[in-house]
Amino acid sequence: MAGLYIHIPFCRQACTYCDFHFSTNTKRKEEVLSAMQRELELRAEELKGATIDTIYFGGGTPSLIAIEELASMLRTMRERFTIATDPEITLEANPDDITEERLAAWKAAGITRISLGTQSFREERLRFMGRAHTANEAIRSIDLIAKASFASWTIDLIYGLPDMGLPEWDEQLTIALDHGMPHLSAYCLTVEPRTALAHQVKKGLVKEADDADQSAQFDRLMERMDTAGLDHYEISNFGRSGHYSRHNTSYWNGAHYLGIGPSAHSFDGRTRRWNVRSNAAYTKGVDTGGTYWESETLSAADRTNERLMTGLRTQWGVDLSAIEHDILNIHSSAVQGHVSKGHLQVRDGRLVLSKAGRHFADRIASDLFVVAHDR
Ligand code: SF4
């Protein structure tokens, strides 16, 4: 089984915290999208013999492109790739693009899952983050999606905002749960370098939230989702049974995937490849047969470290028999240290974080990283 990731590199406006690749200039949208169609055709060979189980339209803002542009890409995929009989096909959408008609057209084109970029239900927070939609649009779009009978849907929310207290976070989660969401991706705000938010922080215009507040909000998130019956299956992801993201779960389990479009990443089990983060350079590269990507072949140590980094973030943990290093032996004292603090468990041949350990997932993973000469 393998996946396809399609990066649509356009947004209506720039959110202040965002460091994904996108452009707000849509003048050359058709050229970029036809280069992406060509990339799909050119690279179909790379997944020859594999069945595509999941397709993910991310970005950027995939809901900005016309239905016919989306349908045309899906037609190319069906012609060039072997697609599973019941694929999960996700479309990321923003609330300002949601109408009953568009939802019906996406469904007719084959989309099975909508991922809605809600982020907040408070007007002042949406303005602070530079989002293009309003709080009313966020709620209205959720209600429309819930009625549209997709196989699944999910929303994104952001916590850890400056001066956010538990009452505000509780209110956000209550609104989301009251509207029947079967899956939630909740991200703690991080200040990425070279974003408008980083600039505001540097100038003293915005004060970052305290770690203790962010940590309390993460605890409240786990508690509320647990009570509501959503499984915490990855650090930032909660879903009811049958509603986990198949695409992301395969990615965390090391599945192969092809990434199409500017900045998209691909992985074939050994090599990572990433396309250039420029719409113009990407289009020119595809059109002229030039090189528009870089790649790196992972060493055994890289492969182990990636499995630790992604696996520890999931409820299934890291299958010790599936990695190429004897972590329990190489890092016996670090493993023991985290186990004795109650942050890590070794059970059934797997390394799994405890609930308390989920606060420190990245730190624990990096403590267990191996270097090239480890065996
Ligand atoms: S809509 Fe999404 S991709 Fe576009 S700027 Fe905002 S957060 Fe980034």
C-alpha cells in the first residue's frame, strides 16, 4: 500500500504563524497545476506495482482550486496508478470555501474526507492569526460538512495562543464536540522562524504563551477527548474508532508515498526527496525536464531515528523488531531513566509513551537516537 500527497501551493492570504510553502498570487495557478499533472504522469512509474490506498490534497489551500482542476487530477491518478477499491481521499479546506454545492461536487469527484482548517471559533483569535475566515463561517461550514455524509471529516484547532486560559480552550473544545466532530487535530502554536508571527514576537508586539499554560491545555485536551470517546492515537490527533486518518497513519508507519507539487516530499523506504519551494522554479523544472528536487538516501541510523521520532508519537509506539538497532541495549540507561519517571513503557516488544510521557515525546525520541556506528 502506498500514498499520494498533492501540495496545492496557493492561499487566499498569509496566516501569521505559517511556514508551509504557498503563494497568495494566483496569476500562474493554471501553469503550476498543469506542471503538477505532468509530474503525476512522469512519476507514476515510481509506484508501479503498488496500490494507492490514500490520496491527500494538502497545502496551501486545496479548496481554492476549481472542482474541474481537482477532478482532472483525480482522473490522471486513476489512469496512471492502481488505486484501491475504497481509497481514503482527503481534501484540506478552509471555512470560507465551504458551500453545500461545493461539498456535493467534491464528493461526486471522489473526495471521501474533509479536513477543515478551523483553528479557532473566536473572531479576535482568527484576526490575530491572519485567517481569511470568520468564526461564524467556521461553525456554519462544520454544520454543512457534518450533513454532507462524507466517510469522515476532521477539524484543526490551535491552542497555546498568547494569554489563552483553560476556560477559553474548554470553550473551543466544547463547541467542536457539540458540533459532532469525529476527529480532531490540535496543534500547539509554535513560533517558526521567518514568519510574520516571529517578527511580531521579536519586536515585542506579541508575547509567547508560557510552557506551563500550554502544558495544562494539552492535559485538558487529552482529558476532554478521552471523556468524549475520541482515541488519542497520535500526539496531535484524536479520532473516534473508524475515523483515524489512514493517510497519516501509513506515513507514521513508514509507508511509501509520492509527493507532487512545489515543496512536496516523497519517500520510497530508503530515499527522501523534496521538491523545490518555489512555484516558478518548480514549473520551469517540470516543463524543461530539469531537476526541481533534492534527495537524500537515509542511512540505517537515519531510518531508525525516523521510526523513533514518528512511532513514539503514536499510541502504537515503536515496534522494536522493525528497526535496525537494538535500542534497549544501546540506550539502556536512557530507557530505564524514562521508564522510572513513568514516561515510557516497554511492552510486547514495543516502546510506548505513557500519558505523562506524551508531553515529552520529541525529547524522549531524541534521547534514544542512534549514530551511524551504533549497533
Ligand atoms: S491557509 Fe494554511 S497553508 Fe495557507 S497560510 Fe494559512 S495556515 Fe498556511
